[in-house]
Amino acid sequence: MTTDTAPSADDFAGQYVRTLVDHWDDLIDWDRRRESEQGFFVDILAGAGARRVLDVAAGTGYHAVTLAQAGFDVTAVDGSAEMIERTRLNAARHGRTFPIVRSDWRRLRENIDGRYDAIVCLGSSFPHLFRESERRAVLAEFHEALNPGGVLVVDHRNFDAIRRHRYRSSGNYYYCGAGASVSVAHIDDRLCRFRYEFPSGDTHHLEVYPILSAELSNLLVDSGFASVEEFGDFDRDFDEDATDFIIHVARKP
Ligand code: SAM
């Protein structure tokens, strides 16, 4: 368990400096990411009967745009002004119009309109919360922002393996951009520092809390979610040492 001497959630926005945000879509490669997902998130949300979807970690807008294209009524949220600006540009580029809101997750409900059928928090964003008190407070916000029967889909890198020094990035999932590489510069049970290298030679670091899969599942249950399901790289059956990302699908009773 982390203590409250851990970095505060206030620090996340400072990590997304313009030079990293400018590179984010090189890191992702929207087409390859869409191919690798094979409609996983669309199927989960459609299967849950969701219509109003809140993407709380919009980043450059990849999921917000993809879900809007799939017919969901999307609202995009991010706490970083740089990312929000990029979501706006990418939504316009794809001819999509949806509400785009800058908000910190800790004050989410002050900034959104009513409740949603689904919340997605993807791309290993939730580990930006270092303090357990903040993780609990944010999950309570997400829970309150959902309609009864709504789903929360939240993912993270496979820190169970990374903490056992088995970092693996196949490059097949999420961050699929050719040439951009992500490595682990530091790992202990409180901090993971990733190093991002881009073909231009630029390097950046991102620091996150290396949350364990069971830790998040337990927090979801503690926060009032029921039937938490886990997937590894979009599969129900997965090998914990050969999986890049873990996805939790939790339903509000
Ligand atoms: N979901 C996108 C993707 O998969 O490409 C972006 C992922 S990026 C790793 C994490 C995102 O979460 C950033 O855009 C960051 O600004 C946002 N974020 C982190 N902590 C946040 C917080 N407390 N409130 C709002 N947004 C936050």
C-alpha cells in the first residue's frame, strides 16, 4: 500500500508536456491500434447496452473518435490542456463532434452532465494515481457518474509481470507505432518510470504507480462495483507473463 507521501495526482498534467503530446500519435498508430483491438471495446460497451459513453482519459482522442464512429454518444474528458487540444484537432480531422471537457478525475462530476452508461479509462491512465486515497476517491467519482447497470472499463500495463522484472511490450497492443519504443527505466513497488524513445531521437519519461491487477480488482469491489472481469490483451484466457495490458470490466449494480 502506498502512503500519502507518494506523488499527488496533481503532478500528472506536468508529465504531458507539448513535445510528448506531439509524439503521442506516433506512439499509438491509430490504424494498427484499431486492428489489434478488433472491436473489443465496442463489443464490451454494446454488450452492456451502453449508449452514453464517457472517455475519461481521452489523450489525443483515439477511443473517443473510434467510439463515436461506432455510434456511441461520446463525451471526452482529460485533465491535460495539451491533450484536450489534441483531442479537438483529431475529432475535427475525423469529422466528429462531441463534447470535449477538461477535468481532473477527482472533480469529474462538477464538470460533466448527468450520468453515463459506460466510462472508459484506457491506455494505462489510472496508474497516474499514486496514492491509494486518490485511487479510492476517483473510483467513487466514476461509480457516481455511472447509471445503475453501467460499466467501467479500466486498464493498465501488466505491472505484475513488470514488478517481477518481466517487462514485455510486444508492440502489438495499444502503443503500436513503428519506431517508437517504450522501456522500463526504473521499477519498484511504488514507482515505475517508463522511457519513451521516438524516431526523431527525442526521449521522454513518464512516472506511474505500478498497480497490481488484484489490487485494482479489490479496489473496484470495495468501491461498490460488482462482477469485475479481467482480460489480458483482450482475451479472457491469458498468460500473466506474456501479456502487455490487463483490462478490468466492472459493472455498477
Ligand atoms: N487514453 C489515451 C490513450 O490510450 O492513448 C491516453 C493515455 S495517457 C497514458 C494518460 C492520460 O490520462 C493523459 O492524457 C492524462 O492527461 C490523463 N490523466 C492522468 N491523470 C489524470 C487525472 N487525474 N485527471 C484527468 N486526466 C488524467
